[in-house]
Amino acid sequence: MYTQLRETADELAGVLWREHTVYRERGGGVVIRGDHVRRWISLGPTGGKDQALLRAGRLLDGGTTAPARTEVVVDLKAGTAELAAVCRRMLAEVAAVAEPAPAQARRAGRTSEPGKPGKERKPGRAARAARPGRPRRERHTSLGSFVVLLCVAGVLGAWLYSLFGGGYGY
């Protein structure tokens, strides 16, 4: 099954993209990776004869693969042109989900708060900010932690002294 998937993937990759990488994945399938378009396609075994699970997704920054956005079972007996058409449709769906339309992208940068039309949102804010009015401190080991450590060391030292050092005239 792997050789059939590999041959199909090689043919499909040549039809879809000029620049591509074809490699084997852990599950026994084959991945076609198009770094220049930031997309990937995977052909994996389904258990059925002459069938493959076709999955498509996008590549994240740094080259890691995002989870599959679309999946479909295809018949490997179909020609390369039919499989390429299915792949193109799946890649279009992935692209539509991954990149918002230009009008949506423009609106996403702005909020329409009542009384403040067109005010821009602060980029990159965490969901939970620090408490207002109190500056955020870096974490340091507090004095209480050192007191606890000294007490533990004192108890341990006293126990060791009673065992080995404080005997009756040794």
C-alpha cells in the first residue's frame, strides 16, 4: 500500500506544485509539502483496497504542520487529474479558513465601541492582565522561603547530631 501511495503522491505533487517535498509520515502515509504556498497534503491508508484518506492543512511559522483542516476518502483508481481537482478544492478550503478576506482583516484591527468609533485595539494583549494600579514585579524568592529552608536545615542538623555527634563519651 505504501508504494502505491508514494507513486500517487509523486504524480500528484508534480501536478500541483513545482516546488514540493514528498516524505513518509509515521502512520504509514505520505505527505506532500509545499513550503512556498505554506500548505501540506497527506495521503494515508484507510484499510480499504485502493482507497486513501486525503487530508490537507497549512504550515505554521517555523515549518511545523498545523492539524488537518479538511479530510476526504478518495479512490486511488481515479486518475491523477481527478485527484488533483480534489486536492485543489481542499487547498482552497484551507486557504479560505486560514486567511480572512481583506474586508474582515480591516475590521479585525478596529473595535466599534459605543461612543468611540474607530478606536484601534491594543495588539498582543494577554487575556488576563496584571491588576491595575500595581506594577508587575518579577518573581523572586521571598524571605519566607529562606526561613522555611533554614528551619528544615536546622531540624535535619539536630537529627544528624543526635545520631552521630552527641553520644555518651564515644
